[in-house]
Amino acid sequence: MSEKQVIEEELRVDQPDEQAVLFGVNNSFLKLIEEDLSVLIRPFGNEIKIKGSKAEVALAKAVLSELLSLIESGVTIAESDVLSALTMAHNETLAYFQDLYTETLIKDNHGRPVRAKNLGQRKYVQAIRKNDLVFGIGPAGTGKTYLAVVMAVAALKKKQVERLVLTRPAVEAGESLGFLPGDLKEKVDPYLRPIYDALYAILGAEHTERLIERGVIEIAPLAYMRGRTLENAFVILDEAQNTTRAQMKMFLTRLGFGSQMVVNGDVSQIDLPKGHQQSGLVDARKVLQGLPRINFIEFSATEVVRHPVVSEIITAYEKTGNQVLH
């Protein structure tokens, strides 16, 4: 950029303790903002000096101001909060940033509050509360599985449901599961690991395993849903893009009284064998769109809440039409 385009603005931060939280350890939060917005940020006394192009400086100042307001309200921010603010700034939704912190969905295993991190996640949470069946469709990293498990655990704790049923198609295991029951856990667990990870993060490993032993939480391959009616349960189907039309219909018709379902998937990462029939998730979006008490929430790469470069990688692959494994 030319010298004429470079400007400098200041933001006052009067309280030293607020400065420490806003800057991050070794100024790590400031560095994140610098890298993302291509600006130069330098603390100077009770001011932060921001230098760069007019548009980027304005964005950086707005992000810092929102984060500072959050800190002043008593929230201790983390890297994920900074990334969320940056994402919302790019999406021109930063004005709604603080609204995300008005509600805690649940507290995780370490007592930390779990909240929606962007408007897409907030819309998803609201849809789950209002509908019997919700489809979350979008790339990896948008928080679909984690938030679905959060909402499931919250419903269980409030006694809105009696148990959780979490499943996904085991494409690599053949889904026919024609092996002995003794082999089942060993062969299928790797495909269910993301679900375990989410449960462990929220409940802790020991508590999760106790609930599984008691039958309060059931984690099983999709084939094990056949012939059942799931009542008074919160049911989650993950990796739904890898279901066939018949499997999707079978799963959805398991819904019983007092239950709700969340179906998640990424239609850009279909692993069904070549020449196979259309993905059950793609088909369901066409067939069920617009039906009452069913909602489809679409996430985009701009709502990925992992490291900033992950969003860029996903976008790059989407442009070339290639599939990304995650």
C-alpha cells in the first residue's frame, strides 16, 4: 500500500488489568488481529496505536473495541473469542458480537461457559430449540457436532429427555457390520471418535463412560438404529452425507414421541463409493425442505471457528471443487 493510504488511530484502555486480558499472553491476541487484518498494533501507555490502511484500521479498532467492552462486562476472553470477533468483522456482523455472550448454553468439564461463537451457531441453537428435526449442513470446523452434543447434554440435564443416542454411518467399516459383537467396539469406535471427543469435552471422560454404562448415552453405528423407535431421546446423526437415501429414511423414521433429532453433515465431503446412489443428506434437503417442525441450517467456510488458516484452506478447496478430508 502507498504512504497516502496509511493512517494511524488510537484506542484508549485505561485499566492495566483490562489491558492484560485484551492483549493476551505475550500480546498474542494483538498479533492475531495484526496478522488477520494486515495492520500494525502497538501498546503505548494507556493507548493502543493501530496503523495500516483506512479500512483495515477501522476493522481492527472495531474488533478491539468490542473485545474491550466484553472484558469490561466481566468476560475473560480467550483466543476463540478473538477469532470469532474477527470472523464477524469480515462478515459485517460485528454489531451482534456481544449478543452471543448474553446466554451460556452449558458449562464444560472445566467449568468454562459454552456459548455460540457466531450468528450461524446462534441460529443453529435456536433452530434446535424450536424444531423436532434440524439439519446442520456445512464444512468441518463450524461446530455442528460439538454444539449438537452441547444441546443434547443440556436437554438431558434439564430432564427434557431421558437419554442420548449418537450415531454415524461407518462407511469404512462397510456399515453391514457383519462381524461378531465382540469386534464391534474395536472396529467401529474410530469412526465415532468425534462424538466421544465432544462428550469428553463437556462431561469429562469418566462421567461419559458412566452414563454409557448405565445406558443413558448410547453411541452406535447407524445400522443399529434399524427396527427401533427412539422415544424421549435426543438423537444425533453425524456425518450424514455418507448415508444412502434408504439409510436416511430409515433413520428419520425412528423418531418417537418426546424425542428430537439433529442431523449433521458436509455435502462437499461425501465418501460413498463411486457410482453409488445420491447422498441421503443431499436427497433429504430436496425432499424435506419447507416441512413444518423441520429446519435446515446452512453453514459456510466463513463461519469456521478453528485456526484462521483452516477457513482459508476450506475455501481454497471449495473453489477447486476438491474434497477435503478432516
